[in-house]
Amino acid sequence: MACLEVLFTRCSVRWFKPDPIPLEVVNKLIEAATRAPTAQGAEQWFFIVVRSEEKRREVHRLLRIAHEYYARRVLLAQYSPEAVAKWMDRIDKGMYSAPVYVAAFIDMRKRVYKEEFYEYERLMAVQSLSAAIENLVIAAWSMGIGSVWLGVPVLLREEFNKVLNPPPGCELQAIVALGYPAEAVKPRKRRNVSEVTAVI
């Protein structure tokens, strides 16, 4: 697909076919991720690819817990108990269950800023990683692979770390579920450019 076509047709996919994604394809997506802009050229990112059935089952189990916590505790406008129950039932039936998960971490083992600017450096690492995740998501869609960028794992970092076992100095920021869409998807309408832009 042409670049703009990919951007304008991409949307989050939450239901995936069980079909495996070849490892060489996943590696190409990670390579695409690492072509993102990176502050100070530091490449302070690290990715863990989850493919084994056992680990994927554990990730999915924790995603359910994290989403329930998010729905009940985090949002200003909380979901009703009935809505939460319906959401959890959908997860139990396979929503977010994917043949591949990519856990995305900032990697602060290699420092490039003075200690007094640590928080600024960490912010730059988060921004760089976000650009990398976007690259991964867009590259995936260009190959017919759906994705959903999941931020709720940050609510349960310790629990996810027990499953993922990242290197010391790496902090989980998101998990991307990847797979071939199980059903047709359609992008949601977004706010008009004029609502979110000022030209000065």
C-alpha cells in the first residue's frame, strides 16, 4: 500500500485469526520500528517478542486483569458494572488474544544525558519508543497484519515483568498485539484538522 493509504486505513484490531506470523516477518517489523526517529541517536528501546503459547496465554491473562483495573479504577467516567462484565466476557472469548505480542520497553542501560537531566532523558526515550511503536504498527498494516497498541500493561508492570523477564534497566511502556484480522475493520472518524490545529 502507498504510505498515505496505510495511514488512512489503519485502525486498531482486537480480534485476530490464530494463524501464526512467520518470525522473519516479525523481525522485519521490529527492524521497521528501529528506523523511527530517536532522540540523540540513543536508540533507548528494547523489544520482547512473545510467540510461545504458554507466554501468550499468560500475557492475555494479565491483559484481562489490567483492563478490568483500568475500567474500574482509572477512568474519570467509569464503566457501569454491566459494561465491565461485558468487556471482560469479550476478553474471555478471545479479544486481544493474538499469535504475537511485542512488548516495548525504554532501555535506560545506555545513558546519554547528565544525571541531573535523567527525567528529561527518560521522556525523550518514551517519545522515541512511541515513534518506534507507530512504525511497527504502520509497517504491520502495510503487510495486512492488524495490531492494537495496549497501554494498560503499565498498570501492572511488575506482573508483566515476571512473565516477560526484561533486562534490568528496561521499563515496560506498551504491548502491541499482532495478527491477521479475524473480521473486517473500519477506521473511526477523527476530529477535524481545524479543531486540533492552530496556524500562526
